[in-house]
Amino acid sequence: MSKVIVDSVSEPLSAGLPQLDAITNEEQVILWQQTLHHSVSGLVGLVAVRNDAGQIVDFRYLFINQIALRDTLGAHATDQESIPGRLLTEFYPSIRETPIWQSYINVLETGEPHRLEQHYKLDNRDISIIQSASSFGPDKLLLSYAETSDLHLVARRVTRQSALLNGVLNSSPNAIVVFDATRNSQNELIDFHISLVNRMFETITNHDASYFAGTSLTTIYPIRPKQFECLRQLIETGTPFHFDEYVPAINRWLDITLTRLNDGFVATIQDVTTQRQVQQQLEATVQELHRSNQNLEQFAYVASHDLQEPLRKIVSFGDVLTDQFADGMSESAADLIRRMQRSAGRMRSLVQDLLTYARLAGDTETFGLVDLNHLLLSIIDDLEITIQDRRATVQLESLPAVWGDASLLRQLFQNLMSNALKFQQPNRSDSTETPHVLIRGRVAAHAELPAAVLPTDASQAGRRYALIKIIDNGIGFDERYLDRIFTIFQRLHGRMEYSGTGMGLAICKKVVDIHKGHITAISQEGAGATFIIYLPMQ
């Protein structure tokens, strides 16, 4: 509780107070004592000390309340301390060198009160004080002060937070605009006006913030009744909404999200013009690809009918010449016909393979769970005659089921099996070692998945892949040509050594690509080859 300490020799405090008609002198003294007693500010009464020349050389304490006593003597000061009657310079020796001293003298000489603000450090703490000095009698000075350190601290915090907020707003890659509601005298919503914009909004619109200050929404953007009703619902319900819109005035596509803020809303705007242009280009590319696919299908039709028909006639005419005119034909002529028929046969195979490759397409509606064990057993059964002719053995281990098109997967594994049986040592029939093909599979660990099938977004996370290996003990190949063997018309061996058009592995790769899988191989010349296929299981 505050305690007022008064110099016993000083004149009554009421002498310097305004006289109130309805209050006696005694009541005035009590009122003054109560004011000192309950004041939340520091109160000090001083009287000037003058030298023989009449100059003020010091001030003597007349009274001091407990708050001022604590600030003068420290936190542990008690009301037993004797302050009244002592000189101001005893406690503040250097006060004469400060602006405060002259302000005290000016107050006494002019009778005009003075207010000033002080800042200093105490125990590593910033102190701010507002002090008022006024005269309350001849040579008497009343000091009233209050510490405003907390207010200054709050103000500094508000300033820092404001600077931080502005920094965040202006560093945002999105344009941000704050709208406040405009209401009429009946508190009805009639419009909105801009209260804040960030730097990105200035960039998008090519106007600075001052241009938009207080501008109404309807001034810069014509609002239809339905749109205004949506804004009204936003203010009433707080449910944000989002939309895309093309703004002709700035020739941009904007992605806009509106969120309620107090009696208004915040518009977060992202310039998506570039994305829209890319999307349009992508759509144009897709359409072009669609037209290209249609042309390819037309080509496949031509290859299937118009090209194969002349080949069929060439072969037929050759057969007629061989069957009906063989006796009257020279050996050289017969040899030419045989060559012609072989060339026509190769051409027919090439056209058919091209047709097969061109017609390969992925339709997810035909995808389903495929039992590879059943599929491979069926393929082995189809290749039974070839297996017997080659005296080969085929070993099939348990395989996981995969997700795909069964007919396409049949083409994939039948081509790989045919190659494993075909590309064997030419003189192996005289050897004790017979062709051997091993087919094994399991679920691939995530760490062994190739980059081509690693998930690229959340929708692919957790997808599992089957790892299938087809291992043979054939002629193998040099791994320098690994990329080449999956390209159309690429052959590593002459046509006289091994038949084929060079399309088989290209078809395999396309089937795997349609299934969003991956195919590769490891091999050494003369040491067989291992083809490795990754296929999705779900």
C-alpha cells in the first residue's frame, strides 16, 4: 500500500491547491492525502533552494509517495526512510547536467507546466517514463510520472509483428488482397472495399498499393448478383470457396481462393496463366497424337490388306510356276523363283510384325489379374513341337499374379520364350548340353526397383511389382548392344544364322511400357542371357 511521507516543517499542502467552495481546508488536506495514497503514479513535491543571488541551485523534497520512494531508494525501501527535507542532488548528483533540470527551472519561472519523456537503462532493462512538472505554489514543484516501459515494449512488439506480417505477405508467391465489408445505415451489405494488398498483387495488376486503397470491389470488378450472393454466404457461413477465372483486363488466368476474415474476406490469388498455356499445349499435343494414332491405324489397315494381297499373289504365282512348269524350267530360273518366294515370305512376316506392333495399345478396361503360372504353361504347350525339336528343357517356378492384359502378356512371354529357344549354339545338337530355359519370379523389393517404375506421386505409393526372370543358356549377346536390341528392325545376327524380322524384342518392350513396367537384360556372349521384367501387381 502506498504511504505518503511529508516534511513536518513544510506548510499545509492545501495552500497550493485550488480552493473549492464546497470543501473545507481540512477536507482538502484529506483529499490531497488520499490522492497521494492511492495514486498509481509516482508523486514528488519539491521546493526550490536558491543562493544569495536568487538563483535556483537545488531542490528540497517536501513529500514523496511510496511509488516514488521505491524508485528513488530501490525495491526494498520502506516508509521509515527519511526523504522529506533532503536535497534532490543527494539522490541524483548529475541531474544539473540533464535537460530535466532546466525544465524544472522553466516551470517555476514561467508557471507553465511541462511534460517530457525519458529513456534509460536500468539493470539491462529499457526504462521509459513520462513525467509532468507543474508549479503548485511559490517555488514549489509537483512532479508526477508513470513508467511506460511496458507500453513501449508492446508497441515495439506490434511494430515487429507488423513488419513480420508485411514481410510474409510481400514474400508470398501468391497475390493477397484483403476486403472489408461496406454496409449502409441499416447494416446491410452493399459492397466491399480493399484494405490491404501485397506486392505480388501490385505486380499482377501493374499498380501500387496506394492505387487500391479504399477502392470498392465493384469499381475494379463487375459483380453479378449470383456472385454477390456467394460473397454474402461467405461472410455469413465462413465457408471458403475456390474458382478459376480469366481476367481480360490483365490477360491472365487466375486461381482464386476466398476466405472469411472478420467482416470481410481474404482473396488468395495465384497466376496460373503459364500452367493454363501448358495445359492447352498438352491438350493440343494429345489431339495431335490421337490423329497420329488414327493415321497409324489406317496404315495398319493398309499393311494388313493392300500390302499383303500383292505378296500373297507373288507367293501363289511362284507356287504355280514351281508346280506346273518345273520340268521346262532351267535350274537357274527355279533358283530365282525360290529366292523370290523366300523374299516374299520375309516381306510377309515383316508386314505382319509391323501390323502387330502398330496395333499394340493399352486399354485399362481390359486389364485384370493375370495368373502367370497358367499363362506360361499355356505358352509352353504351344511351343511343344519347338521344344521337342530343340531337345530343350523348360523349368517353370511359381510366379506371382500381375495386373494387365492377358493377350498382350501372352505376346510378351511367347516372344521371350521363342527367342530363348531360337538363339542357341548352332552345333548344340552334337553336344551333350541341351538348351535349358528357366522361368522364375517373385515380388520385387522396393530397393531393387529400377528408376523407371519408382513412384512419382502419392497415387503410386505402395504399388508392388513382380520381378520375372527368363534365363537361358544360349548364345547370349554383348551388353554394349542392350539398348539396341529393344529397337524395331535391330538384329545382332545375320538372317542366314537366325530367322526373324528384328521386331520381337521391340514388341516385348512396347507391351511392358503399356503395362507401365520395365524390361532389361544381362548377358555375355556365349554364356546365355537373362531377361528381367518388372510388372505391376495392382
